[in-house]
Amino acid sequence: MSNAVEPVAPVLEPAAAALAKATDNPPYLFQLPPAEGRKAVDDLQSGDVAKPAVDEEWITVPGGPTGSVRTRIVKPAGATGTLPVVLYIHGAGWVFGNAHTHDRLVRELAVGANAAIVFPEYDLSPEVRYPVAIEQNFTVARWVVEQGATRGLDTARIAVAGDSVGGNMSAALTLMAKERGGVPLLQQVLF
């Protein structure tokens, strides 16, 4: 008699199974030139998907190694008053990803946490090299502390979060904040 548990075959939803099949053959994302890879990632996120209603604003944060950082602020639709902040740093291998590829996730976070999501559109590699993106994200974090109140952001309740390489940069930003001061982060969430 064996106590071994029989493995269960994974089951994918039909849309996920179709995506897996469609992307199962070369060229793979890492084999594409950056511009083609970015288009492929953007196209994957362009389907008709239900997204929570939000209010959003695009701003340009001055400073950093490139002079400014384009930044999206996303709040639950109709939110009033001061909201806690999640500085969300997107992933996708330093080379891909943007507000479009992470739109649904950012909306879900804003609505689910009843928070303002501040989303820096940091410059991608290989056009820029380390430490440009991390410094751009830190510039936005400092802007939240110094100017965020003018946009209804609670500068005393700031978390940093990120997925994949965004998680890497979130960890780096947390260390930078500790070392440099001026950015009092309360929480860190790494995906």
C-alpha cells in the first residue's frame, strides 16, 4: 500500500490554453528585437477585458537622470479625500512593460486597496542602462513625498510594490530610501 498522491494534470482556462499554444513556438519573446518584443507584449494585453472604473491623471515629474519621468496616478472612480499611496513599479525584464501592459492590474490594486497607485513610466533598456530606471523611480518616490499632497496623496502612507524586475527595483528603492532618507516607506510588496 502506497501513500503517494497521484499528480493532478494542470487545467488551463480556454483563453490561457490558447495563449500557451500560440506562444509555444519560436521566435520567443527574448529572441525578438526590443521594439518587436514590446509590440508583442502590448498586443497580448490589448484584448477586450473588463477593467474596474478609475480616475487617472498623467503628470510629468521633474528631475532624475533624464530630467523628467512620465507618471500615471490611478485612483478608484469618484474617490475623494486623501488616499494612501502605492508606488507601483512594473516588471517585464527591464526591456518591456508600460502603463498599458499593467493597466488592469493597476486598476484592480487601486480599487481593491482604495489607494492611489503612482505608476512611473521609467525608461527601458537597452536604450538606457543601470541605474537610470531605478533613479527615475526614486525621483517619483521623492515627488510623492514632496508634492503628492497637491494631488490628494497621503504622503505619510506610502508603500512600494512591483512585479518581476519591478519587484527588484522596489527592493532597491527601499534600500535607497533607507540610505538616502526623505522617502518614508511603510510597506513593500514584491510579486
